[in-house]
Amino acid sequence: MSSVYDIPEVEERVLSTLNKDGSRRWLRPRLSPGKFLIWRRIIGYLLIIVFVALPYLKINGKPPILLDIPNREFTFFGATFLPTDTLLLALLILSIFISIFLITALLGRVWCGWGCPQTVYMELVYRPIERLFAGRSYHSAKTSIPPLRQAAKYLVFFIISVFLAHTFLAYFVGAETLLGWMQRSPIEYPTAFIVVAITTILMMLDFCLFREQVCTLMCPYGRFQSVLLDRQSLIISYDSKRGEPRGKKRKEENLGDCVDCSLCVLTCPTGIDIRNGLQMECVGCAQCIDACNSIMRKLSKPLGLIRYSSQEAMESGKRRFLRPRVVIYPVILCVVLVLFGVVLVNTGTADVSFLRNRANPYTLSDDGNVTNLVLISVRNRTTESRSYDISVVEDAKVSSVDLPLILESNQSGSATLHVTIPRHRFSSGRAEINVRITDDDTFDKTYTHRMIGPLFGGADSPSSEESPGGSGS
């Protein structure tokens, strides 16, 4: 008697990674050699080399990419972004998203199959190692790997995951700092150790357990393709006009070129049948193309039964390159990049901000002069030590014990200036002065600062307005 918890079987799979009874379908894709696999390997291994090597390279004394979260500094190929560079970071992120939209509109999900770390490491690192340990039993669902080889496989997986986790951490602390930490006890650096441990665990879960389910169930990119793609976007397509009706070749039957060998399904890393049309699970890796082309060669048939094409081209034979989105995206991207360049050029080698002493906005002396306490914060954005001098362009009396302000690379400092100007320069409690800040190299900028004083600038102003009770602006 069946229980109320029995799950009835369905006629077909709901997901490529599920069996009909709802259990997990473990995929063991066959490797299909071909030109696309060769190019994917070249590109994939180059990306892995770049990922591993970047923390050890130097540009202007810093790694090409350093995300120093504790110090709130983000370095990208020689340019350092600070928390004050909100506009720059926003423009950079916006340009990345627009680039993704443009690439997807033109080339479909080429990123997923050719550049995504999930696909690159799964198909070019972890899967080949698993094939090596499994041997001939890899493609057999009924044959299991011997326990000793299974343990050895997971040990290699763990070593690789630990290495990748340390490389990942190097992007946040720097390679030199990481190497120093590795030579000491984890107790001295518990936070870094916890980050590496968690990252290693997540990688093991990803590449040993979840695998293709990260692409088919967790990653939102596949679900975005309905709005990112159009009928002209480049996708992997099956030529149903040429391939159908499919079946084994017989002389008396009028069948298409597809011999229904299912090799395109067996080689798919996400387990889909590309002959069913465009599907969310397709990552565009082109393994089905290499597999199908190998069969077509054996049958002396034209290649390209499965090929890179578009929905419109497969149906009508025509492909239209120019369309609104491939014009709008580049225009927006150019505008964003121009704005980014303009803001970056005007950033300068130092960040300057003015702070006001709100406890006592101004003091009024017996001789009728008004004194403001001006706090100036300077951050040295260069890679070298700088000496900053601060002066007031107008006829004013300036005194400070903090000048010159000497700052090391990426160091912040502040100077307190006592600026005194005549009372008659104030109008409605405000007077503007020009503050010039220079360093010992190329930085030379003048800033307008508004001083606070009495509401009335004349000597016969009401005494009630002379008290230093104004508020800063």
C-alpha cells in the first residue's frame, strides 16, 4: 500500500537535474573534443592564470586589484578609489552592467559558457580530476568509484579549494600580507582564517555537491535572459528543418540528418536536450556543437546541424545585426565611460574637505576682526609622501601649528587654521575666502570657503548680533 508521502512519477523531467520521481539526477557529461572545446580550454586556462597571478603583480606599487575593505580603499589597475569616490564607483558598476547587457544582446550567454568562474573551474579543473580518478566508471550511473580513489579525489578537491580560497583572500589583503599570515598561527589572524575556511567549505559544496544546480537553480542570470536576449541574439540552436524527423538511418525512410544518437544530451554539462529549443539551463558552452559535428563527419553530412545562430536566422534564414538595443546600449555605455573619465581626471592626487567648528563658529576681537577656526582634512591619493601647504589668497591673517602637512601614501591628515579677516567683509553673517592648497609636486587647487561672522558688518551693528552664536553652513 502506498503512503500519502509517495511522490508520483511524471511523464517527463521538470528539470534536467531531476529524475521523474523527483530524486537528484547526477550528471556525468561525456567530453566531446572539437574546435570549440579547444578554444574554451585556451580561454579558460588563461582566465585561471590571470586570476591566480593578479595578486602578485604590481602597478604603481600596488596589485592590479586590491579590495582593502578595512581601510576602505579599492584599487583597480593603478587607480585607487576611496569612500569619497561614490560617483566613480557607481559609474564603474553601471558600465559593467551595461556591458553585460550589450554582450548578451549580441552573443547570448557566452559569458556563462566561456568566462564564468563556475563553468571554468567546474569543467576545466574539478570535472577533469574526477574523470581521472573515476576512469571508465565515470559515465556509468550504476558503477561507483572505489572508496580509496574517492577519498583521494576529495583530498585533491580540498587542496585546490584551499588554494583558490587563499587566492581569493589575496584580493582583499594583498599577496605579501597573506604569505606572512600563512607562516603564523591562525589564532593570530582569526578573521582571515575564518574567511578562508568558509570560502573553502563553500567551494567544496559548490563543486562537489551543487555543481550544475548553481547554474540551473541558483544563478539569476539564466532567468534574466528573457529580457536580455532577443530573437537576433546569438544562441546555440538546433536546425529542426534539417534534422527532423529524427531517427536511425534506413534506406526506405525519409528522415532528417539527426540520427537521434543523444550525444548532444550526454555531453551537455547541464543535462538539457538542445533539440527542444532555447532553454534557461543552456549556458552556451558549445559542447553539443562539437558532439554533433563529430557525428556529422562520420556520416559525411554537412556540419552545423547544431550551431551558433539566432532564433530569427533559424526560422527565416536572415539575421539582422542592427536593432534598437545594440544601438542604445553602446550609446549609454559611451556616455557612462566619458563621465567616468571626466570625473577620474578631475579627481586629482588629493582629497580635500573642509570641516567647521560648530561649538564656537566665530570669535569677535576688540579691534573688530572676526576669527574662524577652519579644519581642513587632506588625503594623499598618491603612492609617495607629500608635503601640503595651505594659504589664504585674500588679505587675511592665518596661523596654524599643523603646517606643512606631511602625509604618507594614502594617509589622511588634518590642519587647523585660525583665519582672521575684518568685520566689514561680512554680509548677512557670511564672507567668502579662497583657500589655496599645494603640495611639493603637481597638486595646486584653490577652494572657496564660507566664513561665519556677525549678521551686520558695520561698527554700529546691534550688540545682539555680535555674539558668536551663528550656525555653520
